[in-house]
Amino acid sequence: MVYTSPFAGQWYPGDAGALRDLLTQVYSVSENRTGTGFYPNGLGYIVPHAGPKYSGTVAAAVYRQVQQQQPKRIVLLGFSHSESHRGVRVPSFEAYRTPLGETAVETQAIQNLGFRVDGTLSDHSVEIQLPFLRTSLPDATVLPLYVGRMDAAERAEAGKRLAAMLDGSTVLVASSDFTHYGDSFGFQPFPVNSATAGRLEQLDGAAMDAASSLDPDLFLDELSRSGATVCGYNPIALLLEAMGQYNGPEEVFQQRLDYQTSGEITGSYDHSVSYGALGYFPESSFYLDEDDQKRILSAARATIDRYIQTGYRMPVAPEVTPGLSRKGSAFVTVYRKGELQGCIGRLHEPQPLSMIIPELTLSAALEDPRFEPVHRGDTSISIEISVLTPMKRVPSTDQFRVREHGALVGVCRRRGVLLPKVAEGPGLGEG
């Protein structure tokens, strides 16, 4: 059975040309917002599901990413807004039809997974994703799963089945918006004023930080604590379970790809929904290849040399490549004759590595208040660059591995950063 989605002409244009134009626009805006850098080998994503004119730009941050990967199959974790059920259910369709064409459903995988088939399932949490999938992955199949209530044991079993599907050609996508704020949603824990946007971002940020743990219980506990009205909490919890059970050789990290609220778009926070795009990647997705390591180290070296020789404080930009276009966090450490001279990093608000590393080089050499700055004419200056994975919240210190993990430790208003000294990993060595 080919099922024609009823959301065409309601949630997005029913005309194919108008729909393509809208998606072209949000993809373009997404590139302007988030840049052209991509992280390889993504395993899973969280994507919003409002109409494309609202959440489409944030959703495009995910679909531009998977467009680079070209997986053969998308396992789409949605839910029903209109009816509650237990466990995971799947519709009985063989394909979905939208104005952009048909998207085949992976019926064999449905049989192999053994989830209950329910022919009545239809919801925009799943079907709003179809035009994006058709645009970015026209040849991929989709496996739509509707995720309902589950206890920890049921979630663990379902997550195990999904994790086993992560074979390099399959990607998991959980559909959810974040905080629904305003009287119409019955959730207004703080008033509408000039601070509303920032307070919403703090609320959503705490939920996203909890999700970075890959621990569904910690994530659900955070929602219970804060009251954040994240509608797709069940799909997200199942995605986190699958990420936590992934049996790959590397640790998995969450990367925020974009974030926006409808209040920002409409100019009114009386009624606002938050949209987040999150990706889950193995550790090596954040590494630079050998050529990019040489490029960025040369740029840092040239930045220091120019200052020492001329006193000119201006970063030297490297050749910009896809790897160096990625937004990330980094630390630069400067030594004089083997003695520590300065260490400065940037953890928050990641920027393209091609930009921040030369800037951090100057800061480490000249602005670390703990050390005397590098002087013109200094010799024997060496540089060490550490490109970091995203921060990952851990539920206990038992998960922290000394000499392998770095850490951001905070008590009250005080915070400190610990960088690991390891023989292998994203450190780029000295130059």
C-alpha cells in the first residue's frame, strides 16, 4: 500500500515546485547559519518537526549533514500526538507519497525487528520529515517507528535491536521539538519579557546537556526536574538508549548542530516552540586528518613567527578545507624552551577551527594572565594544539577515565578545565 501523506497542503505546500523552493530556501539559510563544515560517520540525530517555514532551517542542519553521508536507510523514530500507546509500533505502508515523490518503506526490516504493526498510524512527527528525506536522500528507504511508553527494560531491548542496525549504512533520526512555552501549552514558568529568550535557551540547554550523557534515565530525570515540555521525549530516550548500546570501537559524543525558537522567528514569545538539531558521532568524527593537522599547525606557527618578527598581532588563516570548516572547541598551549608559557582554549560557542586556532595561538602567547607574554625576538617557541570532542555529561565519576578524558569541573560559580595528556587522540603534537 502506498500512503499519501495528508500533511501536504497543510503543514507545507502541496505543490511540488513551491515545496522545493521552500526547502531550497531553508537549506540555504541553514548553511549561512551553521557553515559548510560536516562531521563524518553520524550514527543518529534529533530533528524538529514543525512546519518547514518554522523549524525547517534547524531541521536542514541535520538533513544537510546526512546528505553528505548518503546512508541507505533512515530509521525514523516518531510518536503519535493524538493517541497514547505502549512500546514501539510501525505502520503497514509499503511507501509514502508526498508532492516530491514516493519514499519506500523498509518492510523486511520491520519484520525482522518484530515490532507491532498498526495500520492506522499517521502523525506529522514522522511525515513532516519525508520531504527533507526525499530532498537529501532520494534513494534511501525509511523505517518509520512510533515510540510510545516504555519501562527501562522494554527500552533497553528495543535500543539493543536498533543499535544492531548501525552497520554504516543506517542512521537513526528521532523527531522531537523542545520546549513548548506559553499559556496555549499550559507551560509558562517565567514571564514574557526581555529575558525570555535566554531563559528558554537555558531550559533547552539543560535538556540537551542531559541528552549528551546518552543515558535515557538522566535525560528523563532532567525533564521531570525542569518541567521542560519536550514532546518527543520517548523517541529521544530510545535514541539515547541505542547510542549507549552501540557496540562500535569508539565512544559516541553529541554535537549541537543548530538551535532556534519560533519566538525568534515570529518576534513574539507569547507562544514559542524550541527547535534543536543534535547529532551523535563516534570520537574520530571530530579528528582532523594528517593534512589538516599540518595546515592548522603551520598557520599557528606563522601567527607566532609574524608576531615575534614584526610585533604584528594578526592571526594567519590556513587554507580552508571541509575539515577545518567544522565548528569545534580547541586549546592551544605555547612553550618557551620547553617551559609552559600559556594555555588558552575555547569550549563554548564553537567556531570554525580554521578561525579559532590561530586566534587562540595569539591569546595563549600573549594574554594568559598566569604567565609572562612571549616577547618579540623570543626563540625556541613551540606550540601544541588540542582539538576537543564536545562536552559529555556523565552521571558519575566512575565514567571518567584518568589520562584519557578531559573534564570541565564546576562547584558553585567556580569552574576548571582538565586537559588529558595522552599519546593518541585529537592532540596535534608540537611544531
